[in-house]
Amino acid sequence: MKKHKVYYYINPRGEKPVKKFLDSLSEKAQAKTLRVFQYIEMYGLRSILPHTKKLTGTPLWEIKILGRNNIRVIYVMPRKNFVLVLHGFIKKTKKTPKKELKTAMNRYFIWMKEA
């Protein structure tokens, strides 16, 4: 039985920015990221606990995918067993850049208006 369902954010024009980000990654990095999403669906968020972090002051969470690139995926859980992946980026600094948080929050607000 699946624990959660992972959904990618789709903007009002029908574009899938998270999928576009994943497609830009190397094959190995893409496989790692998709495997994390599979674990979430098969075993729940607890299966990736050491790789998640609550982003202070927001409803957002961050998944850390380590490797050659420090990949970060920002998600939110607007409903029970519903993981909405909002944004992905390569982290180059110690703190999550405000620009990346703003992008994820804007997408979340747009999604909430349309949901």
C-alpha cells in the first residue's frame, strides 16, 4: 500500500517546472531524485527523514539529495498523504537562497488559488 502520492506542480500555462529541472540533471542525479520520490510513495516520508528539513517560517520542506551537485527539492503537504513538489534547484550556498524560497512560495500560493 502506498503511503503518499507525489505530485509535481503545474503552472497555469500547463508547464511543469519541476519536471523541466529534473530533465536538466545528469542521468545519475535524476535517478537519485526519482528514487527518493519512489521511497516517499512506497514507504512514506519517514523513509527519507535524514534527508528532509523544515524551512523555518514557512509551510515548506526541503529534500536534500547529496552527490556531486547538492540538489534540493522543495515540497509542501497541503493534505494528508499528498506531497506537492514545488521547486528544485542546485544549492551553492550554506543557506537556502531567498529567491528559491520565494519561487516555491509563489507556486504554492498559485496552486492554492486553483485547487
